[in-house]
Amino acid sequence: MAHVPQIKIPATYLRGGTSKGVFFNLRDLPEAAQLPGAARDALLLRVIGSPDPYGKQIDGMGGATSSTSKTVILSRSIKPDHDVDYLFGQVAIDKAFVDWSGNCGNLSAAVGSFAISAGLVDAERIPHNGIATVRIWQANIGKSIIAHVPISNGEVQETGDFELDGVTFPAAEVQLEFLDPAADEDGAGGSMFPTGNLIDDLEVPGIGTLKVTLINAGIPTIFVEAEAIGYTGTELQEAINADPAALARFETIRAHGALRMGLIKQLDEAASRQHTPKVAFVAKPLDYVSSSGKPVAGNDIDLLVRAMSMGKLHHAMMGTAAVAIGTAAAIPGTLVNLAAGGGERSAVRFGHPSGTLRVGAEAQQVNGEWTVTKAIMSRSARVLMEGWVRVPGDTF
């Protein structure tokens, strides 16, 4: 019996923030995968090692978590005043599904450095020493991101002393600006608050009526009070992820929230839209011990936040969810703002399972509607491996 040989495709494996993924230059993909569709999805699934009924992604580049089952496709931008187009694919672990409905804020930190190294940014825009400003068009949600990438001796500087909770080793700091981050998601009408309210009553069968803040900023997010669902906000991953009943409850909340936000038309559509919306629960500050054993003092943070990603509690915080947190915190009256003490604020430091993170946002009310001009946070990024990935030639 004849067997199809493997093909190899240029790729780079990068860490961005508290995530990592396989990055591709669009022009390096096989011709059939250079356009959206079944061939592209099949290729990325095989690269990552999905679907895997064992949930391990042993036969691929994925790490069997939502933070490590990610792919990125970059190309020179076709948008005016942008350098690079950034397309993000969240690969399901146990299903044959790639979710293109949202952005990855963490991997956004690696987009600028990859774009520079891959020659996707004009050379005259890159200083020999200093900070390169890379203008990114986030193609999934149609938004602009500005990455400030450190450059040393004409090359991207990856090493440094910037520490990010959730990442073991220090690296160079990359500051990100998410411009006008209120997401124009389908069905949301482009409004930051799709229901028009800062707080809604969400009826969830089997759980009750929950106070929620439904927001489109960074990524569509459903915020709920920790106490209302039986938590303190200090929980680590195992407390949630080892409890199948809890995971089912969060998925029910997510599905009903998605319906209320207008992101889906029927509840069963939530199963094919795993990446968005996110569910996060918030609480007032408390002392706790992070997953690394490091104490976090309640006096050092403004609030506690825990967030679900792809059906599991995230080990730290998704970058896009951090944008949603910063934005909601800047708007008086949201559940996030109230958990942080209320009032007007331009930045918050919140506690997550791995430690703390500071995020800022500039919000203002215009004609009775809240808008946010940008959200700002710092991450880091590093190339882990570069070369080729290989997949069987009959993959797509």
C-alpha cells in the first residue's frame, strides 16, 4: 500500500504573553490554505494535533490547553496606515474545529516581532536601536493594535528583565495599545454594551437570575459576581477544572449570555463558537496564594478576576479579556468597576490565578453612550523554535 509522504511548511513557534502558538507567513502556506475554508482549517488542525479524543495533542504542536492550541497567519497589510494583517485561529482540542470569531490578546504581543523578523514591516520603519511601532490590523474583529517592539542592533530584542505573572522567565517588555477595542461582533450592532445596560439580569435555567455585565471590548465577555455563583474570586484552576458540574454551569451561563448579547440566534450555536464570548467572575480584593506559591496581598490589587477560556478556567488571564476588564473597570457602574471600588479610574491591577496584571483604558461618554479610545497593557514575547512544521500530504 502506497503512503503519502509528509510536506513541510515554514513556521515559527512563539510565546506571546501567557500563550504560545504556531505562526505562519500567509505566502508560505500551501496554495489551497492561503484562502479561508476547509483546506486551511484541516491544515491547522493537523499542525496542532486536533481533534484528539485523548485530549493531549501528542501528535501535533498543541499543548492541550486553550493557551497553547493556537495558530496565527500574518501577511503584509492591505489596510492603509497598517503594516501587517493578523489572523488568529483558536484550535479546538477534542473537536475538528477552528474558531475564527475573536482575537488572542496574548499572542498579539508576538505579532510585531514576527512581522519584523519575517520582513513584513518596511525597513525604514525599524530603528537600529530603540522602539519599533508596528501597526497591526486584527482581521478577526476588524480592529487596530499598536505594538511597541524593542529593537537592539537592528534586530528584535527578546531578552530583558520584564516579569509577567504566568510566565516563568523574564523577557523584553512589549507595550500594546488596543485602539477603539469595542468589538463589532456580528449581531452586537457595534455597541460596547449590546443590551444598552451596564448591568443586566440574566436568567439561566438551573442556576437562577444573575446580575451580569455584558460587554464587547477586546473580546465579548460576560462578567458575573463571584459570590453569586458560589466562589470567592481566589480560586485556582483545579478548583474549577476538576469539577465537571461547575464547568457545565459556566457553559450554560456562557450560552445564555451569548444569546442575550446577540452573538448567536439559538442556544445550540454556542457549541460551535467556543472562543467567544468569555465568562469571567469578579470579586473585591482578598489575600490569596497564586498557582506558583507566591502570595498576593489584597491591598496590592483593585479586584479579583477569574476567566473561562475554551471551557476551562484560564491559568492566568487572556489578553483580550484583560482589555475587557480594563474597559469595564473604567466605566462607573459595571460589575467590574464596582468590584474595584467604583468611581472613575483609568487603570486597574487585578489578581488572577498566576498573580497580578495592570491594564489601563481611556473611556468617555459621548451622547449618552460609553466609548473607549484605547486599552493599554504590557506583555512579552519570545521565539521558541523556527523552521518547518510537517503534516501528511493528504491532510487537506
